[in-house]
Amino acid sequence: MSFEVLEQLEAKVQSAVDGISLLKMELDELRAQNQQLTEENQQLRNDHIAWQERLRALLGKMDQVDSE
């Protein structure tokens, strides 16, 4: 192998390593974003359940008034 071919191979390997490093950083960022969105989604679900319970309680009170 000539020295020039070895340098080209080294450049390609370095480029691949750099690309992998960037992809790993992007993956870490996306995982953090996914975790944040998962937590936000859970909070919104909890809020939705709480609102449903309050609405059911209010409707129950209205039913009591209607039946009296």
C-alpha cells in the first residue's frame, strides 16, 4: 500500500469517527428531549384525569339537584 492510500483511509476513518460522535451527541439530545416530553405528557394526562374527575363531580351535583 502506498502512503497516499493509507492517508486516504485514515481520513475516511477519522471522518466516520467524527460522524459517529456527532450522531451520538444528537442521540443523547433526542433522548433528553424524549424524556422531557414523556414527563410533560404524563403531567398532561394527570391534569386531564383530574379535570375529568372534577367534571364528573359537578355533573353528579347537577344530577342531585335535578332529582330533588
